[in-house]
Amino acid sequence: MAASSIAVRPTPADIARAAAAAMPSEVSTRPLIGILGVVLGAGLVTLTGRMLTLGLADLRGHIGISFDNGAWLDSAYNASIMFIGPFSVYVGGLLGPRRVLLFAAGIFTLTCAYLPLVHSYSLLVAALIVAGLTSGTFYPLTLTFALRNIPLRYLPFTIALYATFVDGAVNIAPSLYGWYRDHLSWEWMFWNSAMITPAMMLCIYFGIPPQPPRKKSGPAPSFIGFLYLSFGLALIFAALQQGQRLDWFRSGVFNACFWSGCFFLLCALIRRIRGPNFLVSLPYLRKWNTVLLGILLFWFRFTLCTTIILIPQALAIRGLEADQIGPAVIWSAVPLIAIAFTAGLLLLHRLDPRLLFAAGLACTAFAAWLNSQYSSTWAAENFYRTELLTGVGQAFAFIGLVGCIVLQAIFAGALAKPEWVLTFSAYFHTIRIFGGTAGAIYMGHFLAQREKLHSNLLGLHVSSGDWLTNQNIHGMTAGLYAKSYGLAAASARSVDLIAARVRLQAFSLSIIDGFLLIAWSCACALIFVALLRKSPLNYGDLSITQQILVSEKESKK
């Protein structure tokens, strides 16, 4: 009788022991410096993109271009990050993160130093594309390096540090840019990155060891499918980012970008069917927690619209500048360091990261609900307490989410095969890049539509010939008569002021709707968190497993 072989699935304890054995048991100076370098890079690319958005008006004035032409500058940078993001995961896996990061960081430094000196629109677009392509490599290689070079007992603190740098960069950007513009010049929105990147390069050079040459085994991987996919995602990304301004499918430019991107995605699918790349393992992603975590990452990026869009716009409608808006937003960054170490300790003491994630979403939802009491008279000081609560919620949610993703990578066996860990990393980084902008695009579209609705509803009560409207117009006309060129001019100015009041109130109501949308989206996300399956072991168990393995090795000596 022929012997039959039965495949035995490894237990969670076996997976934990294998992961603990594959990772270093003691922390050394070099991995710490390397982690600081890649985490600094992750925060730097976020800070650069945010500073570009804040300084777009100054940049348009420097070049002397219109609003429509200037809108493409932000898309050139962000679409380039979208293009290179998934691609850089595989390039880093083949060449090593050290080589890729050093090369990209060097070009990024020179580009950022040169950008303020550009006076040509086409050259500026090209330079921003280069900056996006090079800085887009900083994000994807962060957690991959951390998983392979940090002992398990320090991994929760690494995750917390990663969340602190990324989340903090978003919240300190308005204050930093306002300070640069008032005390130095707007050029420092780029020179800031040019000054920080060399420090990141030093950390990478001394902290990440060179990867040995890769042994050639089997056929060389083909990246034609990656190029199709990256081109498709970048074109759709740019189309969606410009959709609200171009009026969506009524614009020929939008249709050209969107359908060209769809065509490239179709080409990538055909290429995948006819000649699949052995470095991509799409069936590996068909796991319950992997899919749910991808949805939650997309959802979490949408909740960041509170500090990125809603609060800045709520203050900008009163004519406040970046340095005046910054004090309201920076309160989200105040508690980050303390929260990062607190969250790291909680994870190390066996707290389920799902609970941390849920607590963060609940705090964010409550803060958004408090912000829904907003009125057009609010100043930056009115947001201090709610922004502090928002900072606590976003930090806990981000650390809990990343903690869940890392545990899923470990217990789904992503570290067992190179193609699995590369596919897993590319999947989440694609969602992170695309999801963040898609959420901001939807929020912008939502605010525009709600503002139209409220303008129409308010306008129904401000009709010509109504006694209350006429009374307000007559009162304003009398007040403005002394400073106008006659009665007709005073009457026209009073009508304009009433129309401006209606627009202000309509926009204020749309902002309130935005805060309520964030609150309800966090509540819905809690349902998906509840659907996540619990990891077999937590970070405390993994740390103990590694310590047991170390003691066993020492006892055998």
C-alpha cells in the first residue's frame, strides 16, 4: 500500500517560534539607527506633500501661473508617489532597501534643493514628478525592514514610532509652514525636506547593512505588468484628484485620464493572466483578516480628513492663514509621543491591538461629534480641546491598525516566502496611498454638494420682496450710505453682504455635515473591527517566545 503524505498545518505556536527565530533577539545600534532612518523617511514624505498643498498659492505666484495650471502641481507629486509605491516594494525586495533608499534619497535631496529656483512651469512639473518618484520609495520599505531587524519585544514601540512620525507630520505642517513663511520664506517648504533627508541618509547608511548579491535562480522577473498597473493607478489617481475641479465626466481631460488608466489596468490584468509574475501571489491575499484590514486602512485614512480638510477649511472661510490655522491642528500632535510609548507598553503587556484600534475610533468619533457644534464664529481656540481628543484617537487607532496588520503578516505566514511578504506589503501600501487621496477627494465632493444644498435651502428664505429681507437691506443700506458713492452703490453692497452671509452659513452647515459624516464613518468602522478575527498570539506572547528560544540556545552551549 502506497504511503500517503498528509500536509500538516503549523500551529500558531510553531509560527510564533519560527518568526521569533527569524528575527534578532537583541537590539543593536545599527538596527535602531536604521529604524530611525526609514521612519524618518515615512514622516518626511508626508510632510513634503502636506507642505506642497499648503504652499501652493505661493508657488503659483512665484511661477506666475493660473489656478487651473497650479492644481496640476499637487497631482504631479502625488500621482508619482502612487506610480512608484507598489513598484518600489518589489525593487526593494530584489535590490535591498539600503541601495534603493540611498539612491532615491540622494536624488530627492537635490530635487528639493533645486525646486524653489525653478521659474518654468513645465520644468517645475517635471521636478515634482522626480520628487514624487524618489520620495515614494520611503514609505513601503519601512515596516518590512522593521519586521526583519527589530527584536519582538521592541516591535510595538517601533510601530508606535512609525505612527507618531506619519501622523505628526500631517498635524505640524500648517504651523511649520506658517512659521517658515513669516520668518524665513516660502522656499523653505522644499528646503526643509532637503535639510532633513541627508540625516535620513546617514541613518540608512550606518543602520541598514548591505544586502548580499541575490542569487539568480529561475527566470528573471518581468515588470511589464507592474508598469501597466502603476501607469493605470497613477492616471486614475490624477483624474480623481482633479475631478471636482474639472466637473468629472463632463470634462475631456478627466475622461482621457480616467479611461486611459482603466485601459492600462486592463492591460495589467491581461498580462497577469497570460504571463504571471512569480513575485506576485494574489491568492495569498484571500484571507478574512487581510481583506478586512485593507478596508479598515482605507476607512481610517478617510477619518484623517478631520485635521486635513474640515478644521482648516472651517477656519479658512474666515480668512485665516496657515500660521493662524496651525495652532488648532497642532494640538493633535501634542500627545503623540506620550501616546506612542503608552500604546507600545499596552501592546507588550498583551493588549489586543483590536481594542486599541476600537478605542481610537471611538475617541475620533466623539471628537467629530463635539466639532459638529461648530458655528461660523469659532476661532482656532474653540478647536483646542476637541483636537487634543482627536490626536489621542487617531494615534491609538493608527497604532492599533498597524499592530493588527503586523500580527496578520506574522500569523498568515507572510515571512515564510519572499513573494508572500512582497505581495502583502504592496497590497497595504497601495491601499494607503490610494485610500488617503480617495477619502480626501470624496470629502471635497461631499462638502461642495452639501454647500449647494444648504445655499438653496437658505436662499428659499431670502427672497426678493420679503419684508424681512427688505428690512435687512434697508438697514444695511443706511449704514453703508456714508461710505458709498450714492444710494444705488450702498444698496448693491448691502445685497452682496447678505449674499456673503448666506454663503458663509451654507458652508458652515456643510462643515457640520462633514464632522457628522466622520463620526458615523468611525461608528461603521467599529463594526468591521468587531468582525476581525483575534490573532492566535499577541505581542507579549511573541516576546516571551523569543526569550524562551534565546534561553534554550544558551543552555545548549
